[in-house]
Amino acid sequence: MSLQSESAILKPQNVTRHVDKVGVLICGLLLYAALVPPFVSFRANRIVQGEGRFLLDSMPTSVGYGLIGIIILAAAVALFVANTKVRLATAFATLVALAVAVGLSASSLIPPENTYARVSATSGFWLLLAGLVVLATDAIARLDPKPLTRLILLAVSLLLLSAFLLSGLWNDLSIMKEYQSRSDIFWTEAQRHLQLALGSVFAAMLAGIPLGVLCFKVERIRAAMLNSLNIVQTIPSIALFGLLIAPLGWIGNHVPGASQIGIRGIGAAPAFVALFLYSLLPIVSNTVVGLTGVSPAVRDAARGIGMTGRQSLFKVEFPLALPIILTGIRIVMVQNIGLATIAALIGGGGFGVFVFQGIGQTAMDLVLLGTIPTVILGFAAAILLDALIDSKLLSRGKAT
């Protein structure tokens, strides 16, 4: 028997098909979400219990069957198509179709001129959204796009979201009705949320990076500093906010001018200080790790060309350690955007105002009004800083 005939016989037995486990998971999730759980919930008013409506019952029949067909196509692409660009384009197209469908479902279920009825997205919608987001992020991870491409994708996603919000297609959804009745305070709390999150990170950078340099230069204080910051990091957020009320209240009452600049026992001051303290450990430790990772040969070369210790630190060592320092800042940024929600418990404001009001009133759409912007802010901040870190790594690689 010839070698060709032997290979022809053996080939079918030796070849095994690779199964994409992520594709199987996404396919199963999309099909289950489209057919089994309710797609939206209808309520006659804001306080009564909702009635679940399945996908085909919640919108015009043609739209429902069209959406199911698109979801089945997306599930097939996730399971059988390996081309990452096709997977990404399918995920984006299906997300747009899902966004249109949920808006149409609210418009079709609410009777004309009825201002009391509410339509909310339920488990079917959220599971579909989760499956499509996983499909999109998996495709982006496999493509491994350049930093600029990631920023373009983020900008396109935010523009699409803004277009849907401005189009009025979602105006009949319950979450948008909650926003419409609180539009003024929403943007005030959004500003406060950003002030707390970004301001605390900026203050932690001003203090943490020099502390990290000091810990790197003076090894004797490194362990004590990092252990102290570790202890702060282990304190639960609500407990730390509460512990700061008494000392800041005393300062506000006894230090001249302190209360005038906002330092008091409750409000933004204890929230800001707590977020600042939580931010120190990642920034300080990453600064130490980044500077420690600089090759001794690089320092010797800097000294060899006549650089002083200060010049070597700022012109050679710090730029090389910058990607790792930025990684610590990324961790802190996303962490503080989420933790700033807790500030509402002590009068600090932010999106947590809507979250805790919604919990108190058993109004999940009000909870989502505070939760969704927080998630979007954290997601956008992570992508922006990841792109910045990767661009620094690329520029450092070209330089070396």
C-alpha cells in the first residue's frame, strides 16, 4: 500500500474537531434567553407587581419573529464561525436589533396616553444582552486590536448608545421614565460621582507615587508602609466611611474654616478621604514594583553617561516603570467608580442616591438608573487606561 493511500485512511481517524467552548456557552445562552424566560415585565403602575411577557408576546409579531431569527443567526455564528471579524460584526448588529426591539416592546404594550403603566426589561433581555456582550468582547480579545482601534470601538459604542437615548425609542421604558422625573438631579449626582471618583484618584496619585518612590529608595520603611496600607485595604468600605465621621466632624467643628470648605462628619468629605485611602495601596505598590523591575544595567548606563540620581530617576527609571504604575492607577480608577456608590449612605451623593432610593422603594428601575451609568463609566475608564498602558508599552518596546 502506498504512503498516500495510508495517509488517506489514517487522516479521518486522527483529525479531531476543535470545539469552541465559549461559542457553545454563548449559543446555549442566546437560545435559552430568547425562548424560555420572559423578555419584559408589564405593570399597570409603578408599585404593583409586574407580569412577565415573553418575546413574541411583547412586541409586534413580525418584529418578534425577526428578532428570534437574528438571535438564532448570532447563536450559529458563535458556534460555527471562527472568523473573529464576522463574530464581532454579528454581535454589534444583534445588539442594535435587541435595543430596537426592547424599545418597540414598551411602545406596543403601553396603551396610548397611559402615563401610569410601566414596562421593564427582565431576565430574557438581560441574558441576551450578556450573551452578546460576551460574544463581542471575546471577538475583540481574539483580534487583539491596537490601542487606537479600541478607542474607536469604544467611541462607536457610546455614540450608538447616545443615538438610542436621543431618538426617543426607549422613552416608554420604565427606567427612562424614572430618569425623566429626575433628570435635573441625575446630572447633579453624576457630577458628584465623578468628582469623588476622579478627585480621589488624582489626590492618591499626588501622594502615592512619591510614597512609592520613597519606599523604593528607602527599603527600611517599605514593609511598614505597605503593611499599613494593606490594613486599610482590608477594612470594609461602609465601616471605613463610618469610622471617618467622628474625626472629620470634630475637625469641621473645631478647626477654623474647615466646615466652609466642606469638611464635616457626613457628606462628601468622609467619602473622599475613604476613597483616597483605598487608592493608595495599588499606586504605591505598583510604583515600587515598576521601579524595582528596571534593569540594573539601565541604571549603570545612566550613571555612565553622567546622569545624577535624580536625572536617572525622572528621565530613565520612571518612564520605564510608567506602564506598571498606570496599571495600578487603572485598578484604582475602576475601583473608585464603583465604591463611590456607597458614598450616598453618608450623604456624599453620586449614583448611589438612586441605588439606595430604589432599594428602599423596591423600585428596581431606579436601582438600574444608578447602576448602569456606574458600570458604563467603569468600563469606559478601563478601556481608556488599558489603551494608554498598551501604547506606553509599544513605545517602550520601540525605544529599546
